[in-house]
Amino acid sequence: MTLGDSSTSDPVSTPASPRSNSVSPLPNTPLLSDISHPSVSIQSVKESSWGTVALLDKNSNNYAAWSRHVVRILRLSSGLDLYLDSSLPAPDPYLEPRANRHWKINNAAVQAFLFMKCASSEHPFIENCSSAEEIWSTLEKRHVHQGPMSQVTLIQEALAVRYSSSTPFADTTLVLRDLNRRIWDMGSPTSEGFLCILMLLALSADDSLSAVRDAIVSGLSGSTKDHAYTSSHIIARLDYEQQARSMAIARTVPVPSEAHVVRAGSCNHDSKQSICSNCKKPRHTAEFCIQPGGGMAGKTIAEAQQARDIKRGKKPTKDKDKTSSKQPAGSIIQSGSQAYIVDANGQAHAIASAPDSAHFLQTDDLASVDPLVLDSLCDADHAEYAHIAEYSWLANQDSLHASVDWHEKRRSIDDLGLAAITAAPLPTSSRQTALSLEISPF
């Protein structure tokens, strides 16, 4: 028999049996020796020798020490340890009814002893066992082969033990021996099993990996011979965790500003939102810039706009030369510091002050005009030029929207400055109108 410390020199209990010297005269007739000297006598368990040893508890991983202590106590109880395995079979109930009854009493005593020395968490696993041998084998299966995780726990505990001058060295050595025995009592790991142990040990250092470690332990606990949980399963689980963490990191990294610029450029091809790399002005690109160094250098604004429209696939605007022959609806002329509006009928209307340039659309079209030409332009020319540029810009828009609230009045009519504009027909009947700053019809 090999139980607990059976490898030591402790004597094995071998109770005497007179059955070999007694012969039953008739079949199924009790032996005479069973009446006076039964082969099995009633024994009591020396429970008082138990001491302070802890009860069996799987959470404590104390089966190795507990089982050795149980065997020693039962050996002190006149060989009751033989009831833990098949070393002492039950006597024949017909030939030795008295010995059979004694055997059952002893077996029940060992059963009760084992039940009392187990924690309450172990009771559901052994309460339906019919013999001490069945209880013992059930506990052994439950505690000895627990898998790599239990060995990992014991290995970590053993690696944390340190010799200290404040503790007797013999006591520390005893602790290490006990842990070493408990580790190997769980079975010798194979090369694959030992790799799983090392991987679990490596996962134990980081608390953020506790979920991964628990998933691996769950897989190991459900491992069978037909469907073994190996290191390849652990590697697959770690690869999945690595991908999840990489995706989480990618979501927290801000997108570079260059990416936003590229995306905006790819989604919006409107040159009015672009900045010219040549003249650094908005609403056009270097390809259609008429400034020196631009793609349309030396060309007019109209030619640049027409080239841009052709590239966009828009229909080109009507040739201005064809419309130039038509009589204009009106014009603006300048005499000194006074500006006049001349209508289609040839009548001039004086304007008291030049229009505010801020009223018109801000554009860089004037910047494309030669400085010498700009110096020769008066305020009225600037205003007319701005009107033309504004009209050209509006004509190129796909759609215009405005929101008007007729219930809101921000300015009164008196604040509009209408009195500043004085216009009146001049006394002339010809197509040419004489202009004078002294004449006023009002």
C-alpha cells in the first residue's frame, strides 16, 4: 500500500486472521472461531491526537499535509488506515457474521472521522459515499490532480519563502519541504504542462491581465484528454488580447492635423476655399493665379475664371465682346471729387459721397491689376470694378440662400443715410450732359 508516508519505515498494520485455521463443516455455516475470536475486532479512532492541523479545504491546497496526518492518526488507531483502500476486505457475512459486523462498525467510524476532518465545502462531494475507501478516493481525485493553476499557486508561494535570521532555518526548510511535496503530489508536469505553468506565472505579475489569466484558468479546468487545453490555446488568447489593446490605443491617438487638411482637400474641390501658394490670397489656386509666377500670369481675371470653369466642366460665360456692342444700361463718371451716375437716357445723377468699399464683396481681384493702372483709377472706378467682381462671383455660385426675419428691425429708415444721395436730371436735351457742381435741383 502506498498512502501518505508509506515510503517511510512506518509499520503496516496486519491484524491477525484465524480464518485460515478454521474450517466450516457445512457451507454457509458460521465458523466456530468467529464466535469466540472474530477475525476483526472493534477499534476506536484516536481523534485526540489530531492536534491543530487544519481541516481539509481545497481553497487552502492542504490535501498533502492533511492526508499524511489522517494516515498517521488511523495507524495509531490499531490499523484503521487499512480501511482507506482494499487492503482489508470485508469478511464473509455467512462464514463470519460477527467479524463482518465489526468491520462495518470500524468502516463507519473511519467514514465519520474523515467527514469531521473536512471543511463544510467538501461535504457535498462525499456525503453520498458508502465506505471509507470511496470517501478517500473521492477526496484524492478532487485534490491531487487539480491542474496547472494549483501548482502555479504553490510554486509562487514557495518562491516567496525566504530564510531570515529572525526565524529558525529549520522551520523555513520544513516549509519549503512541505510546499515541494505538495507541488509534486499534484503530478509531474509534462513539457507542455510546464510551459503552461510558466505562462501562467508570467501572467500573475500584472493585475491588468487578471481577466486573461482567469479565462486561461477556466480553459485549463475544463481540459480533458480528448480536448486538452494546451499552450497554443493560451497563445491564441494572448494574441486576441493584444489586438484588443492595440485597437484601444489607436482610438486614443489624435489624428494629425495634416490628415484633416488632406481630407478637407479631397472632399472640397472649391478653389474659393483654397489658398494660392503663389500670391497667398484666398479663393483661387496657383494654377489660375494671374500674378507673376502663377499659372495664368499675364492673363485677365475673366480669362482665368473662364479657364477655371472649363476645367470644372462648367459652360463658359458669354463672350463679353458680343455684349459690348449693346448700349449699357448706365455708367459712372468722375469729375474731380464728385461721382455721377449716367442712365441709359443720358441723364446724370450726382452722388454726394463715394460708396463705402466695405459694402462690396472683399476680393483679391484688384491685387492682380498693375499698380500703375491702379494709381490712375478714381474711387468710382474702384467701386465699379468691385461691382463687376461681385457680380461675377455671384454668377459662379451654384445656389444662394438667405434667411430673412421680417419681424426683426435692426435699423430705422432714417439711419440708412438716404439723404446723402442727391440725384437729379441736368437741363440738357442732347445725349451729352453738361456737368456742374453748382447746379442742384433740390
